[in-house]
Amino acid sequence: MKFAKILLPTLLLVNVFVQAQQAAAVTTSANKTTADRIGLQEAVDVALKNNLSIKQSNLTVEGSLNTLDQSKWARYPNLNGTANLNLFSGRNINPYTNGIITNTVGSNGFGLSSGVTIFDGFQTRNNIELNKTNLEVAKLDLQAMKNTITLNVVVGYLNVLSQEDLLAIAQRQVEVSKIQLERTQKMVSAGSVPETNLFDLQAQLANDEVQVVNAENAITTAKLTLKQLLNIAADRDLDVIRIEVPNPNIQAYPNSSAEVYEVAQSFLADVQAADMRVKAAQKGVDIAKGLRAPVVTAFANANTSTTTAAEQVLVKQQIIEQEAGYVNVGGIRYPVIAVLPTTTTSTEKIGYFRQLKGNINTSLGVSVRIPIFNGYNAKFRTTGATIQQKQAEVQAENVRLRLRQDIEQAYVNMSNSAKKYSALGNQVRALEESFRASESRYNVGSLNSLDYSISKTNLDRARANQIQAKYDYIFRIKILDYYQNKPLNF
């Protein structure tokens, strides 16, 4: 009894201290800036916007689109220009006359060339189809990633809600224990129950308050997980907007697992991406087979050049009259005048633009490259591409197998959750009646505090288990809805 007199004031002092700390925490929280409130759809949108993997997948899509555009332009003729400037000294060949010269010579040239592939075993066409398929694969991979992130956000959001519901239950149990503690205090003061009942209830209240702290910690952890999914700072205050999560009615799911699978494989991005990879591998085989075909190309060239050694010879002809002798006619002497043509030559540099115009030369042609032996390159490329096609087909089958197994497992989990939730509902109802009876017996002094605490603890645990089972069952239903492309709303 002496020990009880010492212990009672101590427990009361501890209880007052705890309540004071909680009141101070509430006051401090009220003085803080109101936390950001976020709804489920907004949370999904933020996660999709901030997720780095999605950003990387978006860049993959852009890269695939760029590759596709590049392959399309390969069908058109190319056009290239060339220009050169050279300086030669010492013994060289005159680029204008092909004669030997020893002085320094400069030259300048320009050219245009164009070519187009007429036929290459359909490699260009198949490469375009391959890149189209790769672009679709990239888009489907992006969509599959978005679906996964959306589902993870829904799970994280529901986890916060379930932890908040558990906190509400724990807080209600604290209030029940406080009310019962006040009643017991009066009963002890009246001498109708022993003082040990008061100590047991104080211990029960302390345990309930610990459960409140545990629930608050669980909420903090659940919110941290949700913040990480949203890729926002962990120190940011965040509250989720509560949504009306319906109580499960435990009705049979309208579709069988086989029906769910048939719907899922027809639209899920993962399955479609696997099928597109098979198609891409088939185009890879066609491209490899094209290596055996001749390649026909057409080309055209135009060139011109100038040189500092270019000279032209100027020829100048003159008529010169001179006396070549005399003749006597009738005793008269006449001079003989000879008309002699003379030629003089000189050289002159040819102008730059005149050379460019005068030295133009063009060519047109068609070439055929026929593969005869290239180290069995076409054979090995075809074999390798065929192996990749078979690997893609096996991978597609594996994706469907995993999908079917996941759906079957999800269906079993849903059925088990339904049974568990139903059984826990019956348990809660039975324990509520049992606790109600125990509380009445305790209030009249016909039940000891230990049995009362056990009855209350069993009810508290059952209610917490029922909340967890409720959200687990709803999540299992949403998983099956997701496989059927149904909206993930409530």
C-alpha cells in the first residue's frame, strides 16, 4: 500500500507532463505555416512531371524520332561542295599545260558532287520501318513507366490515408481510456474498487498514448514515401486531401482471372512494347538479307579550277615590204618589192574568273556494286538478326507469362483479402459486444482491471487490423481494375 501511494503521484505527474507536451506540440503546429494539401490526381500529375526516369524516357522518344527523320532523308540525293587552295614550289607539273616547271605555282579548285542510291536491296526502306517501330517501342515504354508510377502513387496515397485512419482509432482509444480513468478515480475515491484498478488503467492509458505516437510516426513515414514518389523535398509540409474510400461490400469480382488477362494483354503498354520489339527484330533480319543484293547508285559531278601558271600565247602577224632587187625594163631600172609576213609571239596571264568559266567539267554516271565475297558478312549478319528475332519472340512470351502469373496472383490476393476483411468484420463486431459487456461489468465492480484491459486491447487490435484489411482489399481491387484499363479513382 505504501508503494501504491508513492507510485500513484508519480504516474499522475508523468501523465500531466505528457499532456503538457502534447498541448505545446499542438500550439507549435498551429503557429506553423499551413501545410500544402494535395489531391490524388494532383499527386499523380506531380509525380509524372518530376520523375527523372520519365524525363529520361522522354529524351529516348525524342532520340528515336530524330533517328527516324534522319533515316527518311537517306532516300534523297546528297549534295556536297569542295574547295581547295594549293601552293607548289620546286620541280612540279604545270597544272595548266602539264609541262615541267620549277617556279612557285598556286592553284585553286571548286567542285560539286551528288549521288543517290537507286537500289540497295530495300535496306533503306526497311531501316525506316525499323526506326518507326523503335519509336513506337520508346513511346510504349514511356507509357508503361507512367502507368507504374501512377500505380505506385495510388498505393502511397492510400497508405497515408490508412495510417491516418489508424491514428484516428488510436486517438479514440485514448479518449475512451481517459473517460474510464476518470470513472475509476471516482470509484477508488468512493472505495468501491481497489486502487490497483486505477494503476492498471493508467498503464492502459500510457500504452494507448504510445500507440498514438506510433501511428503519428507511421504517418510521417508514409508521407515521406509519398514525397519521394513525387520527388519533392522531405522537409516540405504535405497533407493529402482525403477521398471517400468506400467500405468493401465483399461481392464477387465481376471477371475471372482469365478474362482479366485477355483484356490486359490487348492494351497494356508492356505487352505491346514486347510485340513491337519482335516486329523490329524482323525488320533487322530483312535489312541483313539486303546485304546480299547489288547496290545501284547514280552520281553527278561538276568541277573547275584555276592556277597562277595559266598563260595564253598572243600571236601578232605583220606585213613588211622591202626591196628584194631590181629589174631592167627597156633600160629602165625598177626595184623589186617583196611583201614578207612576219609573226611575233608573247604570253599573257589568264584571268581568274575566265579560268573558272573555261575549266568547268561535268560527269554523270551509274555504278553497280555487286557483293561477291565479303567474309560471309551477309550470312553472319542475317544469322545474328535471326537470333535476335527469336530472343524478342521468347521475351514477348515471357512478358505474357509474367502478366498472366501476376494477374492470377493478384486475383488470389484479392480473394484472400476479401475473406480476411469479412472475418475481421465479424471479429470486430463480436469484440465490440464483448467489450461493451466487460465495460459494464467493470463499471459495477464485477470485473477486474486486467480483464478489462485485455478486452479493450483485443478490440483495439481488431479494429486496427480491420482498417489495414480494408485498404488492402481496396488496393487489390484497384490492381485488377488497372489490368483492365479502368480508372484508378474512387
